[in-house]
Amino acid sequence: MSKQGLTRPLSVLDLAPVMEGQTPAEAFHNSLRLAKHVEKLGFKRFWMAEHHNMVSVASSATAVLLGYIAGGTSTIRVGSGGIMLPNHAPLVVAEQFGTLASLYPDRIDLGLGRAPGTDQVTARALRRDRLGAGHDFPEQVQELQQYLSFDNHTGPVRAIPGEGLDIPIWILGSSTDSAYLAAAMGLPYAFASHFAPAQLHAALKIYRQHFKPSEFLQAPYTMACVNVIAADTDAAANRLATSFYQLFLGIIRGKLRRMGPPIDSMEGVWTEQEAAHAQQMLSCSFIGGPGTVQQGLQRFLDDTKVDEVIATAHIYDQNERLYSYQLLKELFNHIV
């Protein structure tokens, strides 16, 4: 192991997962417990993602939940990974995050995505008269920036609070489209490689090649999300991962369910085709004992050269989830 120490920030993406036999309220308490835990460990950010109409995810009212997390912590940055901007009026987002940034100065991040974060039927319910609104995502980002700028103090519509506050905006992506936008706007870029790894390398290359310095960022800054399930041994981690695989299998089959306890093996639970599909979409997953996870992450960082890693852990037992992040932080200190 290298003794050079941590050279990249390490962060957390949480979805307020709801387990079998659990309520959303319990999921929220677990998320806060996790945030406090990783804050003590020295993680940089704790982000939460907007999803809708999913029985296993309780982070639909993302801005509300971020206030709960920020209020229960003191130093870790708290933000959205992300807010699905076409679901909302930019003014409302500016006011919500302006409120958060006023309550918790220098701790709030605003990650923005263009996908609905749900199925098309639910997207229609969310967007009403703005069906297919993702096509105007660049204009929406610019409108949001305008509301948050100090220069807007003479504008006819103002975000109070929000105006003039320093709230870092990130562009999120799972394909190459948002890479062009993040580069053109000179904003940091986060890629969802934890479920959509296919275009990761192409998107990072596009972003870096086309990046234009801005008042917000002088050089490209990239972050990639990965799945990490760490335990004392490979066998223990692989067993924990069966909860994640079963959850993902429900997504593949269109039968959403809450995450259940781990099982001994996925053999006979999914078909060879389903297993192959899952392995393809979850190729940026690092599952095993500390040595196995460290080697996998080191290869990933060597290949991608990302500036920051944000990890998510789909683990049924809360104590095992906390321990996984503890192991990750310990081994990450030795990744160069």
C-alpha cells in the first residue's frame, strides 16, 4: 500500500433507501445517522438524489430532506445529486437552495440533472404542461444562475433568499449530452457511472477537451459515482451485495420492491441474461474485502483520472452500511 495519503476527496450519495419492513421515517433517520458517521470519518460531501414513484427510495422531496441532514450535521457539505431541474421552476429551486444556503452557509451544493428521475407516467404527473421539458435544460440552468446572481437585484423577478449567494452548481450526467453543457458553462461535472457506465470515458473526454473557464471554475473538475460494498472478507461483501442485486433485478423486470435482506446466492434467482445485464450496468461497482475494493478503485482512478469519488452503498443492514463506509475511508487513504 502507498503511504502518500489521500489525494482525492471522497463523498457519499444517499437515496434514503427504504428496506423491507421499514417506513420512510426510519429511512430518514438512517440517512442522518449515516451523514453524521461519514462526517466524523472525514468525507467531503453528502448528496441525495431526487427520485419519484419508487417504493425503495424516499428522497423525493430532496430539498426538504437536505435541510434535515444539514441541520443534523455541522461540517460536511450537503447537496443534491441531483435535483431534476425540468421537474421544477428554476425560481422555486433558487428559493429552496437559497433558503438552505442561508441556514447553512458555505455547506450547500446544487447538482442538476435533466432526466425526470422516474418513469414517464410519473414524469407527466410532475411536469403537467411541460411534457418533454428536458430539451430546454440549458436555458433552465441559465435562468437559475440568473436568479442566484447578485446582478439580478434589479430584475423584475428575484429569488429571496438565493440572490447573490455562493451556491456551487454542478451538472450531472449519465451520457455525453451534459458533458458538452458542463464544459461550455465552465461548471463541475459529475457522472452517474454507478448505474450508467457505458459512456463514462467518452463523457469525461468531451468535458475536458471542451471545457471553458468561467467565473465559477478555472479548470475542469470531475466526479464519478460508484457502488461500493465493503466488508472484512470478499465472501461477506458478496453476500451483502445480493440485496443490491435483488433490488436491481426488480428494476430490470419492472417490479419495484424495497430492498430485502441478503441471501446466500443469486443462482436460480436471476437468469444468465439478467445477470449479464446487471453486470454491464453495474460494472463500476467495487465489492469485496478491503484489498479487493482498494485494487478495483485504484484501477478505476488510474483509468478515469477523476478529481473526486462519490460512493453509494446499497446494503440492507444499517450497521453493515456504516461499516462499509468506514472501511472505504480507511482504504481510500492509501489510494493515490
